[in-house]
Amino acid sequence: MSIAEFIFPGYSPLVVGSIGDAVALSESTPESLSRQCDLVEIRLDIFHSEFLEKGNAIWRHLLPFPILFTARCHAEGSPFSLDLATRMSLLRAALPDACLVDIEVISIPSMAELISEITATGKSWIASYHDYEQLPSTDDLATRAKIAKEAGAAAFKAAAYLHSPDDSAALARFQMSDQGIPLSTMGMGKLAPVSRLLCAQSGSVLNYGFVGENATAPGQWSAKQLQECIRSLTPLP
């Protein structure tokens, strides 16, 4: 089955349903996912053992629903310490079924070969950054967005732990800034739910919620809840 290149529909907010447990992965169908999200994220780092045993059979039942594949490094939130070669092999194996691939900004230099392979297929990838302790400065986020843009990413995703309403406002202001690349921003922690709505309303192109019973980041909405709420929002100018 040929998977078409993913094109962001302008700056409209899309909902990504992130799957973090085996039951949700096995029980999901294209029909059930279509009622919750626009894309589904499969965390290859979380499912690496299942993949080694069964290969792409663990997700093929979800096609043709668009799949975003992620092989997160431990430093940015994976519960496993997979080495670079393992993460690259997981992403490479999933590439034929991918509509998007997530690569951390920090991994761009070391995954340059894989990025070239992704580009050669005509598919897109997003560059991501996660800070589980605090909200980075606007300058820091802008620097990472610039790296993502120059490397050819289709979007820059930033997720950060928020400690105050001021942090939420600062993240939304960054979301509304012009970085020359589509932005996907979201908060983590106690302020995560409201920040995810605020960022979506401010133009975040990818907005993550969980599918199943287990969140894949602190403070996530379920994808279905997030989708319902985002649909009720009026976009900010």
C-alpha cells in the first residue's frame, strides 16, 4: 500500500492520537481513530519489543489511517534507553507505512542519513523538542525552530513543562510568532490541558492527546476530548 505525502492543511489545528499501550494499539481501527483524531502516533520506542517479535503487523491493521512514527530518545521522554542505531532502524522499518516521521532536533545531525532517505521517498518529517523541567526561553525555542527549518522539517514541535499561567501565555506567544515554519506547541504538567487548547487556538498545527487509557505525556487530554474541545474554539487572528 502506497502512503501519500502528508501536507499540512494551512495552519489548521490537527489532533494527533498518541498510542502508548499495547491494548489500545491492538484494539484501534481506522474507523475508531477517525472519531478521535486526524493522525495517530505510534511510539516505536515504547513498542520496540513487540516490533522485534511481530514486525509491522502490530500496526498494519490501522492503515490507511495516517500514521506518525516516533522513536523517542530517553533524554526527551522515552521510558527506554534505546541507542541511536536502534531508533534509526525502527524508523527506517516503519517508513513505508508512515505519513510523517518525528525526529528530535538534537538528533538531526546524527540522523542526517535517515532524513535524506525520508526526503527521497517524498515524505515529510517533523522536528521535535521536549523539556520536562521548564519552559525554555523564547530565544531558545526560536533557535531550535530555525535548526528544524534549515534541516527541511515540515514543522517544529515544542513540548515543555509549564509552572505558571505566565508560562502558558509565553508559549502561546511563541506559537503566534512567525518562525518561517509551521509550529506545534503544547504544555506538560498541571497546566497542560488549558495550554493545549490555548496553543491550538493560537495556531498549533499538531495537538497531541492519548488513545486508550494511558497518556504518553504529563497532563495530556484524551484525543477524543481534545478534538471535541478544539472544534469548539474560534481561531485567534
